[in-house]
Amino acid sequence: IMLNYPKTVSEAVDILMHIMPEEELHKIKSSSEENLLFAHLGLGQFIRNNFGLWDENYELMHDCGVSNEDDASNVIVKALWNKLRSND
């Protein structure tokens, strides 16, 4: 559990890129946008549990631009996917 939750989508993505195993990052990068939903249970649950989405991390929720935790984790996963693909 993180003591200082990320306050922005960008911060959350940077944390994920730092802590996730290379093979997991590759799996997300090589996924199609439609297939990102596969990450909802594993990675999405990690994000919801560890980035304070269940603990009223209003700053991150606001930056995601959505009103529920599931949608917020999906926004972060998609932002991670976009960043990984833009790094080529």
C-alpha cells in the first residue's frame, strides 16, 4: 500500500512503469485498445487498491475525469498503454 497516492493520471502511469515487470508492460503495449479490458481484474484491481481509489483519492479521480473507481482504473490503464506505445 502506498503512503503517498498519485494525484494525477500521469503520476500513476509513471509509478506503474517503474514497478511493473517488463514482460507485463510488453503485454499491455502489444495489446489492442479493445483488449485492454483484460487488465481490468489484475492491473485494474491493483490500481484501485493501491492508488487510493477506494480511499477517496479525489485528486486522482478528478484527474481521471470519471466518477467511479472502475472507470478511473480503466483511464489509467489506457494512459499507460498510450505512453508505452508512444515511447517507440
